[in-house]
Amino acid sequence: MLSYAIESLQLCTAVLRKFNAYWNSVYRKIFSYKPWKSVRDVMKCLDKKNLEFIYCERKLCFLHNMLVSDNDVITCIMSVYVRSKEYAELCKHCELSALHSVAYIKRSLFEKFCGT
């Protein structure tokens, strides 16, 4: 439920990190981990992504699809949105832009969040 339609939200980095902590606490509860114990290895073994990765991937892919839309209204709205502070903060946080291809977005985010 925590990730349902997450791409439609505007989340600042602090809120996103807090949600990610909640996400990790679910894994801690399921696998009886102590609060100070990292669940990163468990998630990696289960091939699960953290909430920050999911948010960035869904948001950037959604925005990319909007940017390449054939709909004139959506294109006009997106031409304004890409100049917004919200979009700039998202690009800075993800170190990426929605102007890239979906494949590039997914590959780059995977390397950033899962490459370690």
C-alpha cells in the first residue's frame, strides 16, 4: 500500500527517506531483525528494491512518458513543469532527468541504488 501510485506524489528527500525507513521496518518485522540491523542484504537476496528506488524509477518513467506524449495539452503542461523547482529537485536527487529514455533511466537508477 505504501508504494501504490507513489509516482503521483511530490515527496521531498526527507519524507522519502522517512517512508523508506518505514518500508525497511516491514522487512525487520517479517525477519525479526533488530531496529539497528540493516535489511539491505535481505532485500538484495530477495531481489527487492527500497522505496527510494521505486519512487525515483516510477516518477521519472511516468514523467518521461508524459514528455513524449502526443497529447498537446500534456506536452504544454510538461513544458512548464520541467522548469519547476519540484522537477529540478527530483533530477538533483536522482542525478538524472526524465528526458532520457526509459531504459537509460532504469539502468542508471539501478546502478545508483542497487550497484553497491
